[in-house]
Amino acid sequence: MSRKRAPTAPPSVPAEPEVDALYQHIRQRVERARAQVLTQVNQALVLTYWHVGKAIKTRVLQGERAAYGAGVLRQLAERLTRDYGSGFSHSGLTRMAKLFDCLPDEPMVATLSQQLSWSHFVELIKIDDPTRRAFYTELCAQARWPVRTLRERIDGLLFERTAIARQPEAAIRQELALLRESEGNAAGASPALFLKDPYLLDFLDLKDGFTEKDLEAAILAELERFILELGSDFAFMGRQKRIQVGGHDYVIDLLFFHRRLRRLVLIELKLGEFRPEHKGQVELYLKWLAKHEQQPGENAPIAIILCSDKDAEVVELMDLEKDHIHVAEYWLQLPPQEVLRERLHRALVEARARLERAPQVGLNG
């Protein structure tokens, strides 16, 4: 007589949180592997194009062989296009040669190609001025801008409007080198890399006769666009922040935090021209913020005084940078692109000329 077997218990169903945890673990592994593969493929592609550009530049388009080399380049493009596609067209080969021209240092290209795609390099090599190109290259690599954002920054004349652009070229390159050596940690970088002058606020659509409160309200209504103009690392902390010093109440117009600089940033709005007494006002705010709001590990707060006009000589004479105060104009109406570019270029030339004269003035005075 056969015995009946006891019914076996159904296999236990794993708990849903356990499945989710396993899924997330595997997903992270897969995504990380994909990212590594894409980085390696992109790096190999960029370095290949760099070596092609080096060969073209050194063996074909150099010295007295340039005229002859142009014909060789056309023939080379035809044959390579047949074998490898349109990426090796005449214009493609020309871009590769330009890449080698702009970035002859292979280790630097190898490093940048881990952060920037070939499409990024195509945009960057269009910039003829080496200092401007270095600025966009470094900030793009550090912030991982998409290609579209890079184009927008270049078209919006970000370099020309950044405070660092008013410095001598040697100082700009030193700041960029420090930023590169910090491997993305911008906390010790100069705020001048991230502050602008002027700020373009044409999107506020203010009517004639507006007040400072109208300006503040318009900024808050368009806060997202305002932050994009400030820079993507700015985080909004508050408006009309009331502080008390002794028996007096004061109000900070706008308060932000810059994530990469690890600093509080107060913005004081002024309708008219910058006046010397504005310095004392924001100095008080900065000291209060440093005492009551600055957190451990943060750098000293900085101030931006946004005004509709300023006398560059007055601002320079007051030497506000050492007090962590940046004075910038805001423009509510934009001139045509050519006029804007010319005005900014003239401002850069004048600012650098004043800096070059400054040591002589100090010695004579």
C-alpha cells in the first residue's frame, strides 16, 4: 500500500522590495557599463580624428606645399568617403586638421575626449581666439554642457560678459588652469569665472517708469529664465530677506546659493547708476550673512549689485573685488548682435588697459 505524499508548499514569492533592490542594482551596472563604452568609443573617435588632422597638417597642408596639399586633400577626401562615409568629406578632414591646430597637445585631447563629444569639438574649433576657446572648453568640460547649451553660451557672448574676461589673458589662463587642476571642484575658483557684466534681462518686459519693486517682481515672475541668465549653478534661497542689526531692520533683495562656488550670493537691485554708498550697504549684509547664515565648509558670501548704469572708473577706484562685491549692469533691451559684440569688446579692451596702468599709478602715488 503506497503512502500518500504530503503536499509540497508552493515556492515562496520574493517580496517586492527585494526585487526592486535587485533590479536597481542590475540597472546601475548596465547603465554604468553603457556609459563607459560610450566614453571609450567617443575617446577613440576623437583621438582618431586628431591623429588624422595631425597627419594632414604636418604632411599635406604645411609650408610651401599648401597649394599642392589642397588638391591632395580633395583626392584624399574622395577616397576616404568611399571607404568610411561622409565623416571624412573635405570639410570633415578640414575640421580634423583644425582640431590639431587648436589643440596640439595629445594628452589634453585624450582627457577632454572623456568629457566632450566630437560635436563639442566641432563647435569649439570655430572660435579663433585661443583664450575664448580655452574658456568655453574648460567650462563646458567641467559643467558637462550639451552641445546645444554650448552653442547658446557662445552665441550669448558668455565669455565677453564674464567678469574674468576683463582680466589680462595670462590671469585668465591661470584661473582656467586652476579650475582644470581642481578636477571639477570649483569651490576654490575665482567667482569672476561665474559672474557676468552685463546681465541680459530683456525677457522681463518692463514698462517705462518701473520701480525697484517692479524689477524684483518681474524677476520673480521669470525666475527660471533669470537663473538661466545668472548661470545654472545658482539656487534660489529667498526674496526680501529681513535681517536685524542692532535696533535697525534691513532687507536683502534676493538671496541665492552658488553650488559649485559653495557661497551665498546676495543680489541688490538698483534702478540708476552705481553709487559709492551702495558698497557700505551690501558690506553690512555680507558681514551679517557670514555671521548668521554661512554654514561650515562654505566660502565667504559674495554680493552682486545689479544697476542700470555704472562708471567703470569709480568701480575700479573702489577696489570692490577684495570685499567680495561685484558691480554689474543689467540691460533690459538688447542692441543688434554686432553692436552688442562691439560694445563688449570695447569694454574688455578698456578694462584691460586700466589694469595694465594700475601698477604704474600705484608706484607714482
